[in-house]
Amino acid sequence: MGRLADIAVLGSGAVGAAIAEVAARAGHPVRLFDIRPEAATRAVDRLGRSLARDVARGLLEAGEAGATVGRVSVVPSVQDLAGVTVVVEAAVEDVAVKRDLLAEVEKVVTQAGEEVLLATGTSTLSVTALATALQRPGRLVGLHVVAPTSHLPLIEVVRGLASEPEAVEAAVELVRAWGKTPVQCRATPGLVVDRVSRPFFGEAERIVEARGADPATVDAVLREAGDFPAGPFELADTVGQEVTLAVTRSIWERTFHDPRYAPTGFQQDLVDSGRVGRRSGRGVYTWSPDGDALDAAPLTAPPRDAPLRVQLVDYDFGPMAPFLDRIERAGVRIERISLSDSEALEELPGLRLPGDGLLRVTDGSTARSWAMEAPGGVVLLDWAHDPARCRRVALMAPRDIDPVVLDAAIGLCQAAGVQVSVIADVAGGIIARTVSMLVNEAVDLVARGDASATDVDVAMLLGTGYPSGPLEWGDRIGAVRVASVLAELHEECPTGRYRLSPRLDEAVVAEENLRDL
């Protein structure tokens, strides 16, 4: 399929406009059809303004901007699409509308007998269902421009149940010719990016519903400890709370109300009250006309003194081990002690703090669950994506923790050069529960054959900007630790939301067998 193949785009909303821009920038003549021609004309005008901004920023030559706009022509009738070799449908998200439109266009574009590639830009409806109205259902694939935005490098290529391998390969080649990275997936609810990212929003909302932390603190911890490019609340406010709710609800309904994807009352209340985010001036946050969140300051502990010396008693900090190095470099002496077998039965391992308390890395359990084993109480340290460089950490402690113990834990972490947010004693903290759910969802997607492991990680890196692909992240943390967090969450909330993927369970067994060798 050549670079100059004529492309037809059906629909001039956000998805259609993005696809038209991507194709035009790559040199394709684009015929833009909308049942409202004036809407298509406005879309072309918006494209011109967008390209002009790129010219002003020095990102594009003026001549190329003009040529790109010139490649997009508005056509008033489906009959004007004869002769195109690629059709991308981006009409309203209604199965009946899309089916009828695709069937009508198919008759026009296949009259010459050419092998025309038909595609749909939907991420919420089934490619398989849309193909049923076609004479050649095998020629239909999905082309999902994530976000949607023409500037993201990722496009999901979706194969329906009837999609022919030749059509899928043609779509992959086309995406590459557009200068984008294709990832292939089966026509599963939410595809890769929307489905795997559901826990990123859902866990944050559940933490706030449980009064575990306020939204600004959750966002700050995920940004500054988790290295995510944006927190879930600021991201949902930016995209639109009604948009993220609609995606969640669609996946939930198409998975027959699987509790993993259940919407929250927290977000439903926002949408019902018209607080949909930046566009309305208020969502989770209040937004200024300039697009700044006015009430997004996280809870941050004031400075505390760090103990000069602590003991690490027979304990592995696991994924947070590099954080100990930062503490030591700050001048705190860490004495490492190994317990005998008899002593190990008497004493809980961990980092001993003044006040006879312990600092431990979260394994998903609550701090209060250790009360009988540590007289001074336990403070739990949440995970970080890169403990050697993170800017913030979260600590969890029971309400009745001795202030001396909590202050020592705060001071110890602050000595490492980070801000500290003390949140409520919620199972799994913020990072550990979010990442464990992301890993579990990604593992399940691969296990079902919906996408390859490589495509899942690439999709999440390019489509969301996550600091690591969830499968690579899970490999680094270890299946046992991820499974431990999910098991503790399931014990706290036995609804099925936190059930372990069978493939992850297999990885746990394999990891434990390796340890025994």
C-alpha cells in the first residue's frame, strides 16, 4: 500500500480529525466525509490552525503546513469516496450507525474490485460486531488512535474475529508508513491501552472513597514516587470525567460487569453534578481560565529529625532497597543484624526505629495487622518506581502509632532527600496497589491471547507515557510481591476485583521454585 494511497475518513470529530491529520501529514490525499459537511469544514479549519501553531513553534515548515491542509478535501456524499483504497470510519459511537455507514461505503469503494482496507477507529465497540454488516467482513480491522491525538506515536491495530491476516498486515504497514508505531491486539473491550489503564484511575478513586488520602496527595505520590507523567485525577479532569467514566462503563458492561472494571460512585457523582473537569472549570480540582489546578497541593509532612543510627534486622527491603542507600549516604548509620532461628520466631524483621517501632516495605497488608508483633507499631513504606531518584514517598501507619515512631520514620525518609506524604493505613498504599493491578491486568491480557507481551508494554509506554511497561515492571518487582499485594487487597475487599490472573499465579510458583534451588 503506497504512501500516496487515497484515504477516506468517515466522521470529523476528534477521532476522525486526528486520523485525517496523521494521514495528510504522511502525504496521503484525504477525503473527509461527515453527514454534516459544515462539521467537516470546521475540522479542516482546526487542522489549519493546529499546523500554524506548529509552524510558529518551529516544528514545521510553512510550506509543508499548507501542503498538509491542501491534501484534505471535504466531500459531501458517500458516492464521492469511489476510488479510495483505505477507509477509516470514525462516526458516532453507535453500533447501528457504524454498521450502516460501513456497509454503504463498502458498496461504493469496492465497485472496481480492488482490495480496499476498511477500518474503524472505535475503542469501545466490537470490531467483530461491526463487521457483520459487510459483504467482506474479513477486510475490516480497527485503527485506534490513542487519546485521540495526532501527535502520539502509537496506533492500536485491532483484529476482529473475521479479520483476514492480509488485512491486519496491510493495516500494520499503513501505520508504519504514517510514521507511527503499530501494536496489534484482538478485539477485546478497551483494547490494550484503555483496558490496562483502568486500575490507574479506579484504584485512585477507591483510595479517596475510603478516605485513604485526598486526590492531590494521590496524584503527587503517583507522579513523584511512581514517575507517572500525570496523576489520575488531574488526567481525568483534563480528558473529561465524563469521557473516562464512559470508557470504564463500556469496558465493565462489555465484560459482563466484571468487578475489575466497575465504575465508582466517586466519579459518577462528579459527572452527575456537572463537575467534568478543566473544560467546565471544576472537576476533582478547581481550574483557572489558564488551565491551572488551584487546589492541588498534596499533604506533605513537615521536617522531622532523622535518627543517627538504626538497625536493619534480618529484613529485605526488596524493590525499595536503593532507598536505603540514599539514607546511608545522608549520614544515617544502618547496622545490619541477622537473627538466629530462635530469635526469628520472637522478633519481627524490619528497620528498627526509636520508640521500639519498625519501618517495613508494604507487602499489601495494613500496618495495623502487625500490631501484635511490634510493640511500638509498624510504619509501612510504599513502593517507588525508581527509589534511587524518587522525589516523594508515602508512609502508612495505624491511627494509634506512637508519634515518636512515626516522626522517626518521616525523618529517616526526609534524610534521603524526599518529600513525605503520610496517608491512612490503606492496604497496598498507593503505588504498590496501583502497579500490582496494572501488572495483573497486563498479564491477563497476554494470557488470553489478546496481545503479545511486547505489544502490551510498548502500548503502555507510548500510549500513556508510563515510566515502565507493566510486564517489565512486574518482572523487576517479582511475581511473589505482586501476588502478595493482590492477596491482601482481596482479603480486604473480596469482590473478585483483586483476583489473581492464573498466569500470574503460575509465575509465582515458578519464582518460588527457583528460590528453592
